[in-house]
Amino acid sequence: MASREYPLEKYRNIGIMAHIDAGKTTTTERVLYYTGKTYKIGEVHEGAAVMDFMVQEQERGITITSAATTAVWRGHRINIIDTPGHVDFTIEVERSLRVLDGAVAVFDSVAGVEPQTETVWRQANKYKVPRMCFINKMDRTGANFYRTLDMIKDRLATVPAVLQLPYGAEAGFKGLIDVVKMKSIVWDGDEKDSEYHEEEIPADYLDKAKEYRADLLDLVASEDEQLMEKFLLNDDLSEEDLRMGIRKGTLAFSFVPILCGSAFKNKGVQQMLDAVVDYMPCPLDIPAAVGTNIKGDENITRDSDEKGPFAALAFKIVADPFGRLTYFRVYSGTITKGDEVYNSVKEKRERVGRLLLMHANQREDIEFAMAGDIVAGLGFKDVTTGDTLCDRENPIILERMIFPEPVIHVAIEPKTKNDQDKLGKALKSLSDEDPTFRVRTDIETGQTVISGMGELHLEILVDRMQREFAVDATVGKPQVAYRETITKKIENIEYRHIKQTGGSGQFAVVKVTIEPSGPGGGYQFEDEITGGRIPREYIQPVNQGIQSALDNGVLAGYPTVDVKVSLMDGQYHDVDSSEMAFKIAGQMVFRKAAQLAKPVLLEPIMAVEVVTPEDYMGDV
């Protein structure tokens, strides 16, 4: 039986998240250095960051894809995912947070809370991920810890629990005031190997430190009756009790620990790692993974236990020179190299050829993975993002991720006949990797159209096609990804699909009512058939036919959204009716009804936030 190197309570699965340029990757590079994972710090601005391993990332100095690594600090195994901050790559944050237990939100102390900060914060709320804040770049001109703190409180609607205050500011930033220990931590220099030491808090910082400690004590004492009793008795708490209370409040989402520092100047990162160990959850602290049985009619849970039945969620696919890499989080049980597992979403068996522990784009072969591990596998053939891998005898479908719809699309054409063959393979590989990248063929023009989350998103993907797949392609101008909908209710529209020309024929008659489901209502299907007018086995094919018709609207060929379809009546034939006949009838009756229901075009609506100094508010 395989055994763990680290017990489950000493695991920390965390993500680093923030707005672009807040310093996530710089912070992660320091984490790797101080934990001994790397022996040289790679700087983002030099294109040398370990976690930004793609050529496109190094050229642009931004993170494009989430990168995973594992480090050890104070006897704890920390699985880290560094995520992008650019809005075009928000899917990388989404799928990372889905499988993580905790997160560190990094803030630029000059800019404070920025638009994408709010987006990633909402994503963390959605997946109920406990988090802490690292207010970074305290050495920059214009750095303001207290303004950022107010923004965290107001714009993120959270309760901050301040554990550290900055000692000095801007060019004079020396270190931290630790309000848990009530000591100042001072660095001897800005270099990566600069020593730091504890001192008494300087007199001009003491009142501020006492004020924030009093606030912290109030927050912590209210989390636990025993701590409240100790606090009322002594008007203080021991350092051990305080840490225990901070951990409890963080995991209960009562408040969010606030730390500060300057990753670039190598100050505060070790203390942030201490806080990850002390306050972030281990897999045993989070609720059991929730899923359903294969039919979807019964909820099932899986506890974090290597002895339980195997269950894992595939959250990322990467096309790799050595094969197709599947990243997955193990929630329960153990998987060993060579094992056969069951893809419960696609109801297919898969075999894992190799198991890998990833360090950015470097890999380490491992023999097994257990509950709590985040690893990659080679050898899976049909696994896609969001699929569940499990034990064949104990199947479960874990909660899947919902991906945003693309907002922009461009036509793409190969430059030569040789490129034509390679283009198809490249597009298939890239769309397997990225669920927000869609490929379709325009029925009217025959053009291949690619869709994504923004111009940068598509620009990066086209660049990757050229570099990784040697495909030369011509790309058209970006076009808006319109949608279609209907504005009028149309009742009892009938379509008769009857073909009887000798031999087995086709027979399906369906009658539907269609109506708008309202903005954001999505597609809704209701079965109103009574008395067996259409057998049960033909109802779903009608639904499938309608859904296939939604992909190409009747007005201009754009996808149709926000429609409710009620199947009212129909007829069948004992011999000539089939699933295919009813699927075709469903497709055609929807097109017929939609043409009568006053179809209209919808333009994408974007929520835009403009941040401006108060002095210019009137002009804006």
C-alpha cells in the first residue's frame, strides 16, 4: 500500500490570484526560492520567471496560463497554482479555484483594488475558497497600505483582519510590524538573501500597532466562546490562542487576514508562507466533495481519505510534445501509475500511463497520487476539462464548471494546402485545452471561425498555432459575437417529417409552443405530452434536435439564446418512427416557429468600470 510523505493535515492547496501587474508571479518566484524549490530568482520583467514558461508569457511579461508547482515550508507540502490576471484569461482562474482549498489575493499597494481583483474575488466566493490578502509593492512611490485596506473593506465587502502593518513606506520601506507577536521585523537589505531580525516596535508605530491588535483581538474572540472567556479574563490572548482563532475565523469566512510586503524587494514573503501554513485550510478542513450518481438523481459525497473510493476532477488539459497532459485534483482514494479509471461523464474507461508532479513545465515522475494531491497524467484519450475520473465500482460525477461564452470572433484561413491539414489538428488541440476557445464553420460562407474572450486571447492562440503547430494562417478582423433571440410567443406550430418511399420510412410529427424566457433565462424545454402521443424514448431526441437548431439562428446564423420551448403534441408510427426522425422534426419545427416569433439580434453587453480621481469626476 502506498504511503504519504506528508500527512493530509500538512497539505496546503493554494492559488495566487490578482489583477494584472499586482505581482503574483514575482511573489510566486520568491516562494519557490525561499522554499528551496529554485536556487535562482527568475524576474518577470527579464522574461526569466520559472512560472511564466510560455514564449508568449516571456515576451509580454504577463501570465497567460495557470502554472502549478509544489514546495515545502515548515514541514508542510504546499501545492501552488499561479494564475493570470488579465481578463481574457479569466477561465484559468476559474478552473484553478475550482480545485483549490485556499488562495492568496495579491494587491498593488499603489492601485489598491482593481477591476480584475473584484472578478477573481467573486470567483473565489463562488467556489467558497478561504483566502488571505498580501498587499504588495510597499516600496513603490505612492504605496498606501491604509487606502488599500479601506478599498478591500468597501469594494470587496469583506472584514479585514490586519496581522501586519508596514514599517516605513515607499523608498523607506524597511519591514513589517507584526501585530500578532507585537514585534517589528526588519530586513538588512533588499537582496534575496538579506537577513531579517525582530526588534521592539518603534515608539512612533506603537499606538497604531496597539489599535490594530485590539481590533484583531475583538475579531478573534468573537469566533470562539473559550477564547472570549480568556480575553475577558486577561484582556489579551496568547500568541498560540490568537493564531488558532485567526485560523478558525479565516476558515469560517468571518474575516480575511491582511499581510503586506514587497516581493520584488524580497520583504514579507517568508512571513506570508508562515501565514499560509498557519491560516490556510488543509484538505480535511474543507467540506466533502459533492457529486451525483451517473443518472444525476442522487447526491453523493467523497471525503478527503486515501482509503476511500477514487474520485478526481480533471481541471486542465495541455497539448504537450510528449502527449496530452491532464491536470487533476484527487479528492478521494489513490491512483497508481498504470491504473484503469472510469470517466463517469463520458462513461468510458481510461488508463493512466504516467503520473507526474508538475513544476511549471518541468515534470517529475511519481508512482501514485492520493487524496489532496494535484498532479498530471499522461495516457488519457478522451478526458476533457471538467470530467470526473473515478472508481468503476463506485462512480460519481463531481460538480462541473460553467464556462463563460466567447465575446469576439474572427475568421481564420490557412495560407497553403499543407497548412489546411495542420490547421484542423491545431484548432482541435487548442480547443481541447481551453473551454472558452470555440471553433465552428460558418454554414453560409464555409469559413472557419474562431471565438474567444478578447483580442489578446485570440492573438495568443494564433501565435501558438504558428510556433507550436507550424501553421501559417490569415486572420480576419475581429467581429462581435452576436446572439439571436425571439420576442413573441408563438403557439402550436406543427412540423411533419414523413418520408415513405419504399422500405423503412421516417415518420415524426411534433407540435411546439415557443416563447422568450427573458434576458439570461437560457434555453428551457418543457414536455407537455399526455396520453403517450409521443413515446418517452422520442422526447429527448426532439429536445436534442431543438438544441442543434439553436446553434444557427434563423436571422443571421448566430446562436439563439433565452428561448423556452414546450412540446405540446405529436404523432408517431409503430414501424417508421425513430430517434433520428424525431430529432430532425425537433430541429425543423424550431426553425419554422422561430421565423414567426419576431427574431432579433442581440449585441454583447459589457459591464465597464471607470476609476477616476475625485477631482476629475465631474469632467468624466
